[in-house]
Amino acid sequence: MTADEARSQLDAHLVETLAWHFSEETGCPFWLDWMASAGWDPRQEVRSFDDIAKFDHFQDDWLRDEKNERFVPKGMGGRPFNVFETGGTTGLPKQRVGWDDYKGDYEMFSDTLSDEHFPRGANWIMVGPTGPRRLRLAVEHLAQHRGGSCYHIDLDPRWVKKLIKRGQFDEVERYQKHVVDQAVAIIKHRDIGCMFATPKLLEGIGERISIPGAGIRGVFCGGTTMTPQSVRFWVEEVLEGKALLVPTYGNTLMGLAASRPLDATYSVTYYAPQPRAALRIVNPDDTAKTVPYGEFGRVELTTLTKEFFMPRFLERDEAVRRQPIEKYPWDGVGDVRPFGAMENTVVEGVY
């Protein structure tokens, strides 16, 4: 696919998505009420992704304050929905309704994995946030889609963040050890070939056992900050150069962005799962503009599925705008870190 073909695909998908969410027959109460209040019809005025700037930024408080039923499209036929949460260290977390998006997202991601390092039929272990988070179901679906089963551990990252904010670092260490103990016990006593883990938990497991020595051939790793120095350490020391590390960038609102293969720089670049979601790296002081290639800017996310439409959401991340590549002929996001990380202390907990 060329860059022009990818852009045409994104434009057509955007028009189709708007037709669904802003129709009386298939749309959701939130967007139908928004259209009546805004006084303009996106189906008429938004004809390409360049026109997405006609929307203001989607506000995360809408996902806290609005009843979830207001985001349910009539076109879903009254099917019961899943409720997935993100954030929520204090107060009500952001919530997103969903049905099958997580399955589609992770089936797309599965197509990017090599059978050599993520063998078909292999069992997985998921060492990451559980409870109401989409990731728990998504990784299990990924394992089953590839013909295996998935083992899980219990993990509440909100509790870890509260401990850190209170300065109870000894309790943080105990809790992390508790999580790693669970993971190591499963890896030692069950036939596990693939793993999802956050970076800190991956390191903790690697301190206790040889991960490739235990039979794990591929690790899909999701977190926030992945510096080249850290990535090199995980590849060469934690995974001993024997198991493949596949970094990913994703969340409940976007889905999953795959990374290009690591090179000698160990710098990680992700590419959004277009056309289901699109990322822009924007100037924080003028978000209508993207930053030049090679410069840091704030990550702006637009999600475009029949289940969920979310235009121009400003993530709490910043990244370098990277050039398209042959496999992903659209902009990439590189060296992702929390927004304002260079000026502020950011609590990342078990990530």
C-alpha cells in the first residue's frame, strides 16, 4: 500500500464512521445530542481526515461524567456491552463501552507477530493490569486466536500508584515481589511459550529466572517510557538475546499500535492501527499543527470504529514524529514518554 492509498483508505473509513455515529438509525445519544448543540453536521462537512480539525478536542471528562449508555450506538442492536476502564488512581476512572473492537485490534496485531517467536498453539502468560482493563481480555483473545490458552496474575496498578504517592516504597517493593512471585510460579510449572509484561515486571521476572531458559520465545511488552538504553538492556540482558522483544503502544481508547522492528539504535517507533485509529504529533501550543519530523510534540488520538468514535483526544504522552515506512505508510510516533516528563515528576508505577 502506498501513502496515497493509505490516506484514501483513512478518508473513506472516516466518512463511513461519521455516517454511522451521526445517523438517527445507528448513532449514539451522545453524538446525536452533540450535533444538535453544535449546529453542524459532520457527515456534510468532514470529507477527509484533514477536516478532522473541525472537531474540538474530545474531553476525557466526558468518559467520566456521561452515562455509558449515551455512548451506545443504536446500530449495536441492544447487545450488552463490556465496560473497560483507564486511569482512575483517584476519583471515577474513564470508562469506555465495547463489544468486539478488542478482538479485531488484537487479531490485526497477531498478523504482525512471527510464528518463530510467537508459535501457533503456544500458551501465554499475561503479567499486567487486570480487573476492569481491556488488556486482560485482549491478551487472552490474542492467545486463543493463535491457538493457545492464557494464564493471568492479579495486578492493580492503581494501588501501586497510591503507594508511590504516599512514599511507601517498601510496600511497592513487596507488592511487585508478590506479582513477580505469581508469574514465576506459573512460568516454572506450566508450559508457557509467549508472554505479555510491562517493562518493570519483565525486569523483575528476569532477575528471578532465565526467561528464554524457561521456554519463552517471544515477549510483547507494553508500557509508557521505553528509552533506547532500557530497550537494549531488556533485549540483551533480560531476554539474553534469545527471546524476541516486541514493544507496543496502546490503551483502552485506541487499541494497539505495533512497532517497527528494532534496529541498532534501539529507538522504538510505533504506527497506529489505521484506519481504525490515527495518531498525530501536534504542537502543544497550537494543536491544529503537527510538528516537523524528528521533533517532539503531544500525541493526539482519533479513534474510528463503529463501536467508538473519539476525535482529537490529547493523550498524556509526547513523542517524536517519525517518517512513514513501507509496511506502515503513515506517520509513526517514536520515543514515547509522559507529556511534560522533562519538566515534571511522573508516576508510572508498575509500568
